[in-house]
Amino acid sequence: MISDGYASTLKRLITFTQAKFISLADIVGYDVSYVNKWSNGTKLPSSRYVERINEEMGNYFAELIVKQKKEEKFYKTFPISCEVKDLGFEISQYLCAAYRSTLHQNHATKVKENRPSIQVITGHHDTAAFLADLLQKGVQNLENDGELLILGEFCTLYQAGFWKYFDSIQLDSVKLTIRVGLDMDKLEQNPEYVQQLYKMINRFLDFDFVFYDFCDIQNANLIILRGAFAVQYAMSNNPPRFTMCTYIFDESTVWDIYEKFSFTGTEKEPLISVSSSLGMDEMGYRTAFYAANSFFFFLTNGFEFLLPHEVFESIIREVSPEQAFSVQRLCVTWEEIVNAAEIEFITTTSSLMRYLETGYIYLTDVEYSLTAEERKEHIQTVLETMQINPHIVIGVLPSFGGDSTYKGENVSFYSNYKTGFLKKNKKYIHNQASPFYLIVNRRLHSIFLKYFQSLKDLNVYHQYTLEQLNQKYDQYKPLIERTLSLK
């Protein structure tokens, strides 16, 4: 696609469609003076928002062209193929190409500054310190949702201490999507990597991680914060350490690198993706998940299963009609499953205590706190259900143990032995990060399942029979009731 400068391209589109400046300003959410400056070349849109601005203007221009029946004339006037399926998208891409062209022109014609647009850092300590500072400042200063592409491998980066660079980052209003490679051979061979992967997801609840097969991206060694910077790094082996990096901060070059290596297109399917909801549509993910007859659950966010029917009714009364339908559907699904399915639960003492104290559960897409009486009834329902179905197994891990590697976490694992997902404790998410991770790849799901099942081999793990649970309940009933009475 051949493109003129941004100002002339925008002006041609405005002239061709007879769009009004005030209408464009309303569409993109800017004052009309900004749109005037964009079209006369005295100012460019911010690089952080230019994609959104171009997308909204592209859709608006396409709408006007169709409304005015100027499609044929448009394709003859502008360098866009008449065979396109989405005219609005093509116009937005045309504007984006013009924007990059203008950045290149400005960069080539402006007086060279003393500071170069590329910086090289060498030596392990200097490189590591530079990367830590760059990532912390770059992410912390995001004004809009960001995307960080890491064309490297998670396990290798973990060994190099890379993920510690994110420890001090606080995201309260914006969201960061981190796309990174994963070597499943390493995960399968060394369970420690699975543990570290799980710990990282727990530690960074405000981030959205999307993992890809490392085979698709190996040897790139790139870190790209969209619209801000690109870094190419070199590492030593045994142990992996950063030895050198090249920092690129020229805006147009960064965008070119991002577009070259972005994880778009069907050729890069994720191994794990994020989702804001599992839904309860008739053909939705959750419905398909619960169509099985064997389940394994590792629960860290209370115990949202085997709820009394009255609790479902109480939740339904409090939520929106759409949510009520999902809850009601789940209630029916569980009533069909619970008496016949093989279900293995592993939970933790911290999760149980938190639940007894607060009654908080995250059911489907609904946050709800059971009353003290509802929690008492829930305990009885669990015991009664186990009496009916001997294939329900419950085991408990202490959150802290001398020989246990497990510590209390905020991400639960759900499996039907064919597929699975991870669910964050929504109560501890501070921004609009997605609460669900869908484990898309079957091999990776098996690796996760094997890891969580291996927790049963820890000396501190204890599996309880129904008789033992009844005995424990009778033994601790006074403590449980005092806990339930806490405000």
C-alpha cells in the first residue's frame, strides 16, 4: 500500500467524504482543534492512541462512503483494493501507513540531536540493571492499556531473574498484556518450572499473560513495549544471564519492529489465553467443560461447589437478569453432575479459613458472600452430598508447611481431564485484568494437571474420608461457629 503523509491522507479522506471536522472530533473524542491540526500537518496524533483514532475515523469514513454510494469512485481514487471485506479496517490501515510514513519523513529531515535513537549496553550487571529500570518505568508510565511482546522463553528468562523486574510495578487503572514464549519440553522435564509459572501468574494478578509455543518465536530475543521501545538482547548459557542489549527508542522504528513481530494471525495460536468470562451459553465454554463426568479442582478462593439450593436462589435474587440466567443454568448443571460424577477437590487451610471468615466466593462471573447461616448450611450440604456420592474426594494442604513448597495463593485450577482453566481471585485484581486463563493446548493442560496432582505426594497433604470430615467438624465446631460469627 503506497501512502502519502498523514496530513494529506486525512485531508483527502475528509474532502472525499465531505466529513465535518466537528463530527470527526466527536467520533475520536478530541477537541475539533486537534483534528484541524492533524489535517494541516502542524500536529500528529499521540502514538499511544493513534491506532484507536485511525480505527474510529476509518469506520466513520467507510460509513459515509457507503451511505453516499461512493464505493466505486473511492476505489478508483485511493490505493485500496475493491476486493476488501472490511472497508473501515482498510481505511484505518491506510491512515496508519500514512502515519508511519510521516514519522519516517520527520525523522529523516529533522536536525540530528546529540542523543542517538539506539543505545547499546554491555556487561551482565549493567544490562540487567538497565532492563529492570526500563521495564519498570515503561510499564509504570503507561497512560493506556499496554502490550509487552517478549520473544524469548519463559523458563530461560526465569533462570535469568527477568520476572523479578516486574515485582515493584503497580497497575491500578491500566491493563498490561504480556505475550511470551513457553517451552513445553522444559516444563514437562522439570516440574519446578511449572511451579514458577504458576507462582508468577499468582504474583501478577493485574497482568494478563498470553503464552505461545516457543518454537514459533525462538532466536528472536526481543522485548517490545508497543509504541514505546524495542530491545534486542543477548544471553550467556549455564546459567542464562543477560550479557548485552540494544535499546531502540525511535518511534517509527519501534512501530515497524512491533508490526513485524506482533503475535497476530492464525499462525501463532496461544497455548494459554485470557478471558473476561467463561459464559453460560448453551454452546459456551463452561457448558462444554461441565459435560464431562470426572473433574479435578485445586481451589484457593473459598469453596464455590456443592452449594445449597437456597444459596443459588439468594444469588439469583441479587444479580442482573443475564447473570441470574448463568447462575440458574450452573445450578441445574451441578444438580445433574453432583450425584454421579467423580470429583476430586484439593483446597488449602488458608482458603478454607478465608471462606469461613468472609463467605466470599466467585461463582461463574458473580462475586457473592454467603451469610453465616448459609455457610453453616453449606458445610452440611457438602457432608450430605459426600454421603450420597462416594466418588467425591476432598484433600487439604496447609498453606505453610516445613517441607511443603506450596504457600497460599489466589489462582485456582479446574480440570475435566481433557481441558482446563485457571481462575484468579477477582477480589485482588486492581484493574480490568481478565480473571480467567484458558489452557488451550492439551499437552500443556496435562502438564498442569500432573503438577497439581503431585501436590498430593507432599507429606503435609491429607485426604479425608467422610467419617474423618464429620469427626473434624464435630471437633472444631465451636471454633468454626466463632469464626462464622466474626463481622
